[in-house]
Amino acid sequence: MKKDSCEYVKIRDVNQIIKQYYDEKQLELSLYEAVIVLKESGRTTGYLPPPNFLDWDLDDIDEFCRLIDEIPINITYLLPPEKKKNTYHMPMQFSAMVFRESSYRSKRYYTSNVFAITYVLRGSMKLTIDNEQYELKENHLFLTLPNRNYNAYHTDDDVILMVSIDPSIFQKVFFDLLKHNSVLSTLLHERFDNCDQNYLLCTISNDRDMRFIFQHLFHEFMCGDKYSEDVFCNYIQILCTYLIRGIESYSACVTPQKKKPFYDIFPEVYKYIQNNCDSLTLEQLAQEFHYERSYLGKCLSEVTGKTFSEIVASIKLDRAKKYLAETNLKIEEVAILSGYSSSDYFSHSFKKEVGKSPLRYRKDKQNYNFNNLAK
């Protein structure tokens, strides 16, 4: 990486900002948004030398993470994600790149026109792609095809490595591999034929080989000389050769489990809404059950004939009716226990839905019960 007059920030500083906003404000920042915060607070700097990944002791994962934290980001040409409906499109800064996946992006759904290779160096990861859930464990290697909507969840302690590859580079890298009658070739043919199989997943038996490959991927990505792209692509080809070898070995192959049909899990979803409806949002519910927000709303509507908001309102209303009919609690107390923000809002909503005030409803119920007892 040559010296220049551009502005830089370190990965470590970006992650600190993302974590701070996530913990303190429950806001989920993209890399671009975090960089803007650093820039506006004067925390950018001039040229920074890249860390030397060839010095990494392959047995020390924490040291590897520290090296990644020291990576400088040139913010001059950084592009913002483009939001389309509820999905963020991630622009590619380079034709191929390697990075550590952030652990503070669990709510948003992202998409990008790249092939993505994920490797779990340590820990585990929950990954939702097009409403199918995958649990990646240590030493899992996972290939995703372009234009998939994905959402990832893992913790700070997990080390998730990612390689993004532009389709044009992918074709160049795998020209020789695709000539063989392999799993990868079949997957790509199915993808271009609009079939449903969009992922490859396997377990790597020799994790030290993976560490060596990623060590050199990071080194070449940081090096930036005229040979780096060719060397980088060669390591990607080696990486995917391991993927094919793992899949073609029956004992190493891991089959991703698709989500159950929504009708099968609806009772569990509905019970969760009942138990948490006081402050629950559709986005929170989608995160809990690993669905994309708008897709989950559509599923709920198909099963119940109601929107999420209408379901929550119905649950609160039924709860309030029960309190009014079976207790002598004050209206203010009924409102609070039923999940309403205020007694005024409760009274207004109740009369709008039921056609009578909460007090009138209680009296009518008490009179009805008394008349039944008197018979």
C-alpha cells in the first residue's frame, strides 16, 4: 500500500463506533455510517501502514484479530449502502476483498451482487438467507451466490471471516474448476437456470490450512502491488477447492436445514406475541424467529387475516375485556396490565373497537352475569 494524501480510519475505531451506537442507542450502523461519525468528530488520519499478516502465529487467533483491527480504511472513495425497501444493498469497493464480519448487524437485511465465502474460524454464527436459516459452526465453510438477502447474528467472541468476489472475477478464478463435473459446476448451472439451490456448505477438517489461506488473503489484500490480485485470486481458487473437496466427501458434508413452513411454527410465534405484546415490534419479532420483516408480516396476514399491529391490538383488547369482566381493578390499572400506554388511549381505543366505554362494558358484563345467576 503506497503512501498518499487520503484520509484513513482503522477497523478498530470503526467497530468501536458501531458497538457504541448498538449498545447505547440501539442503532445499527453500516461501515459507511460509522466512518461518517468518525470523520465528523475529527478522528480520521493520514496514511497508515498496513499490519503485516505474515508475522501472524497461526495458533494465536486473538493476535490475528488484533492485526485485523489495525487495518486502515481509505475513506475517500467509500460508498454508502443503498436502501431498497427493508434491504440494504452493499456496494463493492473492490473486485475481491477479505474482511472479518461485524457482530453488530443482526437486524438489517443486506444484499450484494457478489459471491460470498464465509469461514467460521472460531465460535458459531446464525445466518438467514432468503428466509432460510443456517447455523454455521466452527470450521464451516459456506459459499453464497449473488443477490441473496441475508441477515447474520453472532457475538464479539466469534471470529467470522468473509471473502467477497465480483462475478467477473469469480468466472476468471473458477474457469478451470468449472470444466470438471463437480458440485460447484452443478450449483452454478442451477443458479443460472433459476433453481432453488443457492448455497454450498461443508466442514473443513484441517483448520490450519484455512488459517494459512486467510493469512495470505489478508496479506495480498493489504499489499496492493501489481501481482496481488492474481495471487489473491489463486488463494480464492484454493479455498473453493477445499469447499468442493469437503462437499464431495460424504462424511464432511453438512446439509443446511430449511425453516419449517410458517403454518407449523405459527402457534409458537403467536404465543411469543401474546407474552411480549406490550412493547413488541414486527422487526423484533422477525429477529427472534429469523425472518425478514416484510416477509413475516405477509405470513402473519395470510394465516390470521390481520396485520401485525391488528394482532397485537386484538390481544391487548381481549386481555382488557378479561380484566374488566373478572376483576374490580381501576380503569388505569386495566390499561397498564393490558399493555396500553395510557388510560386515555385505552378508553379511546376500547370504545372505538367495542362500541362502548370500558366502564359501560364492565357494567353490562356484571349485569349479564348477575341475571344468569338469578335464573
